Amino acid sequence: MVHIKLDPSIVKPLHEANPMMVSYNVEFTEVTGGTFWKEFTPGQIAGTEPFQLDLSSGDFMEIQKGMMQYYPPVDLYNSRIRKLAKAFGPAWIRVSGTWATKTYYDFDGTTGGVAPEGFDSVLTKEQWIGVLDFVRAVGGKLLVSVSNCEGIHAAHEPWVPTEAEKLFGFSKGYGVPIEAAEFMNEPNMMATSGGPKGYTAADFARDQDIFFAWVRANYPECQLVGPCGNAETSEDAKAKTGGIAKLFSLATAEDLLNGTKEPLDIYSYHAYNGISERLAPMLPHMHWDPENVTSEEYLNSQIDSAVRTIPTKEKYCPGGEIWVTESGDAGAGGNTWASTYLDVLRTLNELGGFSKATRGVIFHNTLASSDYGFLKHGSFEPRPNYFAVLLWNTLMGTTVYDCGIPVEEGAHVFCQSRKDGKEGVAYIAINNSKTEVTTVELCKDAVRYTLDGGDSMRSTVMYLNGKPLTLGENDELPELVGEPVSAGTVELAPGSCTFFVM
């Protein structure tokens, strides 16, 4: 049994967290309508029905297509999605994804919905106004990536800002400017990036410089973010993943940034804990069994990525923040349990560990698409991770402390100032043991907020101090009310996550 002591008198301030650290993605394919990962069935989500994949074709791209489905454009005027997004408080909203790389901006309505040669999709003026109105309504800030495909230029030819000017110019004129931009989504995965045929890391470096210089000359208020590749990988992880580099034609951050002349304002990368069941047969060593997703190795993997990234960030963006512009439990749309309480431990551990390790923003992928979305696609019903993050934003302030408690199984403890501005601190204590109770010695009175899945870690409903967190009549959010506890010893049940405000 693990025993920990929460003593606010010994905490040491580390730094100030970005007040918009918790942010999210709205995929470009959601805005225009298009293909995205197929949803899992209720049985697969509950863990009672296995996920099976047909590998008979032997062709990766064909297999991946079979895992997709078409989704119509998201309704960003829906009152529920707006209400729930606004409840988070101010956040960065990233509208990007691989789909963005091959999208034509048809703001004058000339295409009739048919993508011009070299593009795959069309964004209408009305669809983009929907994004801008949403960003304004929820008090957000907008981050985008831009088109970079054969419809704009061949790989050996320099990128030109013809399409980007439409997006930037219209947004600024509408009163919702683009306040941050990455040039291209996941350029390190050249085989699937959507870039021009034969596109290389050197081509990307040339074109990112062109894009950054153009933005600085014309939209100097916009922060420039990059390189938007995947997380730094340990040598051990590289050995485990085998043929992934060959499969995706991976480039490193150094490949993408060496020789660039235009500096980054912010360093960005993507970090998932692994690969979902959808790609597990092809990349078995990148997939985690659900029995292991409360383990130390699993929970610490994203924090390790952040720590490994810091030296690279300092090389190419000294003194800048790190933005994880895509994050979630698993690439390829999330695991079967991504929409359940089981993933809450990972989410809260990432927020606490990342905030302690560095300063920046984490963009959850996504707000309302696929199985890892905060909200269920279509109905916008909030999932456990939504309420976990809402509680984090309600309780945790921006001053980050070293609480003096080493991370170990049963005791992943992080500490920050109180969000209400009152003197004191707020702790998050995650008991990731599946069998052992953790005892906590409170040095002073506190208010306790305990999250769990009730009878099942794979529950699609999360409980706060024993009460289910669900929407009420007229989409009324449940009250996030804690229970007063006196100084002394309390217990944390296996698999629970508890905030203590002292």
C-alpha cells in the first residue's frame, strides 16, 4: 500500500503554465465533410466484442480506407457544442489535419463543390464563416495549417501563398484573425502527408521558410508554429516499432528544420500513447493492451516525449513554448476505450506531468470527432474526458509547483495554484494501481473531488464523489461540487483520480 502526504507548506514554485494549456482540434474534414475513422460499436467500447480487421488485401492504403467512413460537415452552430466548448473557458482551437493539406478554399463559389485538379476537397465561404463564428462564440483563438499539395505546386517548385491569402485575408477581414499557424500537418510522414508527389524534408524546409516569411510580412500578429511532426522517440521505442519508418517514410525534426532560415515562435509536435486497434495488426508493438493502460510505462510515455523534446525545442526555438498540437490515447482515431473512464487516468496524468515538465499547450484530438473526441460525434454528448478536463479547468490554477512526491504506482501526484485565486493549492492524485488502495495524509482541511467509473473502468459515464456526470434538462451541466474533508488520513480507491483543494 502506498502512503503519501499532502503538505502545502513544502511545495516549491516551478513556473507559470499557459492559461490556455487545455485546448483542442476541430478537424478540417469535420468542417468540409469528408472521411474520418469509423466509430467503434458499443460492444467494442465495452470490451465485450473484439475488433477485427480484414488484412487480406495486403495493401496498407486500401486497408486504411476500409477503416474510414464519410461524415457530413459538423454543425458548429449547434447550441450544445457551443455551450460545452464555452464552458472550458478560453482555448486555442486548431483547425487542421492531413485533410487540410489538400483542401481548396472556394470562397467565391466557382467550383460547384468539385475539387480542382490537385486538390481533394473544397472549403466554402459559409463553412469557414461557421468556424470563425464558433471561435468567436466560445472565446477561442484560431490555429490553422494551410494547403500544400499538387494543386498549388510540384515538389521541386516553391510553395506559393495563393490559397493561404484567401484564408488569412478573409479571417482577418471577418474580425476573427488567424492567431497561430503551422505550415503543414505531420510533414514527417511523407507517404501520407498529402504533400506533392515526391515531396521531401528539404522541400518542406524550403516551403516552411517561404510560408513563415510571407506570414511575418503580411500578418505579423500571427505566431508561427512547427514543425508539427511526431514526438521525439527513444531508441528503445524505435527498436520496438520495427518497420514504421519505412511504412510512413518518416523524417526527423532535424530533417525538417536543419537549414531553415525563418525561426519558430513555438515548437510543436504530435503525441499519442500508441496506435489504436485499427492499425494494431500492422504495427503490433505500438499498440497497448487495455490491461496495461494504467501501467507506469504507459502513463509516463507522453511525459517522457515532452522531456525528450525539450533539447530539440531549445535548439530550434530557444526559450519558446512546446505545443502538442495533437494528443490522445492512440493514433488512428483512438482505442475502443478512448470514450470511457479508463482513458481519464491518461488524460489527467498528461496534463499534470506535461505542466510540471514544461510550459505550453496540449490540443486534445478532437473536440467532437471519432472515439477520442471530448464529445460524441453528431449528438455532442459529453464523454468522461470532457468532464475530467472541465474539472481540471475549474480547479487548477496556473502556478505549477513541485509537490515533493515522487511518481510511483498508486501515486501520480501533481500540484498547482487554486483556480479561484484564493491562497492555497490544488492537487490531483491518481491511483493507477488496479488492486491497491492509496492512503493520503492531509496536513490541513480540504475539499475532495473523486472521479471513477463506478462499477467499470470502461464505463461511458464517469462519477464525481459517487454521482454520475451527465447533462440535465436543456443541456444543463452538472454541478462540480466537492466534499469537505478534515485533516487526517483518507483513502484513494484503485483506479480513481482525486483532486484536493487546500
